Amino acid sequence: MIEVFKTNVCDRCDANMLIEQIQQSFFNYQVNFDLEDCDRILRVKCITGTIQSALLIDFLKNLGFDAEVLPDEIPFAGRSSIDTITL
């Protein structure tokens, strides 16, 4: 399972520290940050089982950072239907 979080992490040093802290506390999680994204993304993959989002958000809050789960969104590819047909 993969979960994506929006964060307020701005600095690569903070991101590296958080990666280390998360991986020490959540043994089955693989994590990375995309600080170039406008939402300063934290991606979390759980090798075995599900991600405990609320627990991880509280964990980050205790370290002084905010995070929220980004909803799954499927981009709209466009409309291919015809509104009216004239015979």
C-alpha cells in the first residue's frame, strides 16, 4: 500500500531527519519526500500491511511538522460522447 501526504516540510535536512525517524519507528515503511512539488509530498509505502495514517500524522506533529493525506484523484481525460446526432 502507498499513501501520499501533503506536508509543510521545506528543508532537505528536515526531510532527511524525518525519513530516518519514520523508518526507525515504523519498521515496514519506505518513505521519501518530493520537496519540489507544491504540496511538499511525503510518499509512504508499507511493505507488509496498511499504513497507519493518523498515527503517522500525529508522529510528525510531535516532531513539529504538519501532514495530511492527499485524496486519490484520477485526472479527467476529456469527453468523447456526442451531445446531438442529426440524421
